[in-house]
Amino acid sequence: MSAKRGMPLSRESAGAPKFGASPMAFNRYFEDLERLFAGSDPEVADDTKKIDFAIFYTDDETYELWSRIRSGLSDAEKSDYDGFKQKVKEWYPGAGSDDWKYNRRDLDDIIFRYRGHISTRAVYGQFIREFDNIAQFLIEHKRISSMDRDRLFRDVFYQPRGESPVWDRMDDYLRIKHIDKALDDVLTTEEYMKAAEWALGGTTAILRDSNASHVPESIIPKSITIKSEPISTELTSKYNALDDKVNHLTSMMTSIFSALQSQSSNRPNTHSFTPIGRTPATGANAYPIGSNTASAQPSTSYTPPRPSNFCYFDGASNGMFEMAFLFEMVLSTSCQIGKP
């Protein structure tokens, strides 16, 4: 006979009941709690103490809620454990009646989570445990039919041909095993299970924690030290000098283009051209022809004056050379901007 022991002294203790807010977890919490009441030494028989323990082992939010519920009870109700349990059960829909423990949406959620993601026996085993538990409950309560269950089970694996290796192997298996069946016939869940087990043969049956790291601990550095090196004074001064140059160049270029725009708008048109001779057009393809090829070019070229104390760009044919000279002077900070 096992020795009795007292009630756990903390909700973090190994033997303390664990509370969960779901309907199943709620009922399981009270089952574990009442088993502790009967197995403790001394046995907990007083209803007031039972209520105290029921509140004590819950999480912080639940502790606050249940304490407030108890505060609203009469003195007689505060000594009624079963009555208190019914009061708090009202705050957890589905916990009071097993008839609504699961619904069709719960089964649809499982189908959505696992569809196209079953590639090992481990994941498959987890799926069939969840699926069968809810599907059987819904069948017993006349929420779905057996054929609905069969179709839903198949839909977890079904994919267009060539998109799922698992379903392709299952489909090949079923075509051979049920050669006399129509391709769109729904088979039983048991037949689909056999096909899935065959298609997944050779895959791992160990379910790994997706959040766990599989990198050997020996190659993981225990700590990483980040050394902060001070920036040298020389580097800082060079950076500041470069920044000043860039700002000066930006200012100079802004002034240059403003001056060019102003000069372009105020300059008179002094270019002269020799009129081009024309001949009458004859025929369907006739076009004007200049009487003198040389006369098509301007007879004179305009060369603006260049004061000695200004950089000046006039847009003439040698302007690109002058602009290069201008940039050189700007970079040397010896150029002044102004109008001639």
C-alpha cells in the first residue's frame, strides 16, 4: 500500500494539479484535485478547504477570477464545494456538458493543419490520434456520418497527381488493391490508413520538437563577446574634412546652375545664319535642296566675353572642356560664381 502524503505546497510542485481553461482540461483539473483530496494525509474533507485548494493551484488570472466568485457567495455557499464548482464552471462553456465537447469545426481545424504536411510516420501518428478522437465523438453524437469521416480522412492526403509523393504512393497502392473500384469512390478510413502506413514506410517514427535545436551543444558558443573599438581622432578629422568638402561642392554646384539658368534667360540671340536657298519641288518624291552646303552652317559664331575674375560657361561647342576646367577650379575652392 502506498504511503499517503500531504497536499502539494505550491502550484509549481511536481504533484500539483495543472489547470487548463479548455473544457477537457477544466474537468480533468477537478478530477486530479479530488484524487489528491482522497489520497492526502490527513484526507481533505472540509468543503471550505477544498475550495481554498481549488483556487490555490490555478494560474494568476484564474486565481483572481475564482477569488472574486467566492467573494460574491453567501456564507453557506462558501462552504459548499460542489456548488462552487458549478459556479466557476459557468465561466467555461462546454465544461458543463460532454455533449458539446467537440464540434465539426474542431475536425475541420485538424484537417487544415495537417493537409499536405504529413511526410513521416511520427506526424501521421499524431494526426490519427487527434482525428480519430474527435471524429468518433461526432459520429456518436450524430454530427457527422461514417462516410463524412472517410472523406475527410482522405482529403488530408489528397493532392493533384505529382504534387505529393505520399499521396501518389497511396493512390498507386489503392488502385492495385481496389482495381474494381471507380476512381472517385470513397473508401473506408481503415483502407486509407493501410495505404498511408504503406506509403510512409521507412520514414521516422520519432516526433521531433520543431522548436528544439538539433545543433550539437559542443559547437554552440557559450557566450559571444563584442569588443567595441574607439574611433581614432585622425579618422574622425578626415571624415569631418571630407564632409566639409562635400557640403562646399554642393553649395558651389547649386550656385553654378543658378547662374547658368539666369545667363541663359538674359542672353540676346546674336548668332547669324545665311539663308538657305530652296528649289521648287517637282515630282512625288521631290524635297528642298540647299543651294550651298557651306551656307547651311552659321556664318559667324558667338563667343561671349570672359572677365578674368569669373568662371563662365556659355554652352558653346567648347563648353564641355570649359566645364571640366570649372569643376577642377571648384574642387580647389578657387572659383567664384557671378555674372559677366
